[in-house]
Amino acid sequence: MKIKIFITGGTIDSLEYENPKTAPKKQESAIPSLLKQARVSLDYTTEIVFFKDSKFVDEADREILLKKCIECPEEKIVITHGTMTMEQTAKYLGNKKIPKTIVFVGAAIPAKKENSDAQFNVGTALAAVQLLPNGVYACMNGRIFSGDNVRKNLKTGFFETIRD
């Protein structure tokens, strides 16, 4: 089983800024080294699709991500994404009914920082993508959510279901 990991930025990659003009020009993701550190032995490849603070992810970015998901030969996809708009992107892809298993993942603390939740969340997402049926999901805080039934609680910082 081959897994494609699409990288889009967000806190997991230390991308937080208030103005797109101040976005870092260098696109170097922490994800490849995180996977190496975690000793992931799966057959996977990584690709940066875009590199943004998710506050600035828009419909054009989602359309690019959709195209990448459709065109890649892998049927198992993990997408690293900022948590502020992860739910919108998950719903967008979910509405397209792509016949693949797609799992979104992010972090509250950047991967390169001490006490980051990134490695745990990515590990959960990699396990989930291997076992879940086709569909769109989000893995955060040790939980797996359906892509159309998830939101970030801005008061607690945790992800939760929209409806039970």
C-alpha cells in the first residue's frame, strides 16, 4: 500500500502570520524529518502542494488540492493542514466524492517545538488512512472525525463533532 502525503503548511509547519505579504518565501517542511524521526516504515511520498497559514487558504488552493488528490495514483492520502480552516477544506473535498481515503491532520504546537502534538497526530493519521474506507476524515487530538462532521472549538483548541 502506497500513501501520498500532501503538505499545505499550517501550524504543524510553523506557519502562522497575520498578513500574506509576510509569509516565508522558503518552503521547507518539517514533515519529512518528523516522519524519519518517528521511524515510519510505510511506503509513502511527500509533496508540498502549497505552504500557507490556513487562515489564508482559499477556494483556488482547495481546487489545486482537489486536482492533486484526483490525479495522484495513490488511493490513500494524508494531508497536513492548518487547523483554522481544516474543516472547510475537508468538507470541500468530501463534497467531491473522490473514491479514495483522505485523512487531514494538523497540530496545535509546531512539529519543531518541544511538546508538539504533531508526531502523535501524524502517526494517528497514517494508521487511520490504512484502515478507513473511502471518504474524507480529520485526525486530531487522538480522535478520528468524519470530514463533514468536525470543527475546531476555538475556546478549548480541541476538535469535536458538530452533531452526535
